[in-house]
Amino acid sequence: MCSNRVDEFKGEREVLNELVMRYANLQIKRFFSLDSQVYRDGALSRKTKELLGLVGSLVLRCDDCITYHLIQCHEVAVTTDEMIEALAIGLVIGGSITIPHLRRAIRTWDELQGKNEP
């Protein structure tokens, strides 16, 4: 797979979000707004919230969501050890069916770290 997977994901997500917003009704706009607001610093830090989002995404087996939260985790300086511990929790909760998603998550994290190793 290509080494700029994260950049392609970001580009496609931006284009598709713009398309959704072109058609969005009030309810869709409100949901998108709530989604962005809930991850802001509050009683829990944005960093903690992104790790929670990552765990939930792994358990739900949503690769797009996992990639999104990994990018956000990287932006808020989550360490590799923190990310691995969060994914371990997701693995315990979600079980072995999450392993393929765990593999892809770690590959994406490697790319975010600039390692791009096979």
C-alpha cells in the first residue's frame, strides 16, 4: 500500500465532508457540530478524549474512525506507549475480531511517526 495513506485519508475526508455539508440538513449539521465540540478540552483533556475515541473506534471496528483518531492523537502528542495501552484496552473489550483493525492502526501509527515500515 502507498506510503502516504494518511495524506490520502485526510484529503478524501475533507472532500467528502464538504459534499455532506452541501446536502446536510439541520440535524446532520448539529451532529457534526456536536462531534467536533465533544473532543474539546473540558473535565477530560482533548488527549484523553481522543484516546477514548480511538478505543471506541477499535471496538466498533471502524477503520476510518480509527485512522481519524490516530491522526488526532498524534496531533495532541499522544505517546506510542499511551496509544498501545489504549489499543490494548480496546482489544480486551472487543476481542480477537478487532485484531485486523489493530494491525492497521499500528501501521497507520508507524506512518504518522514517519517510520513507514512494511
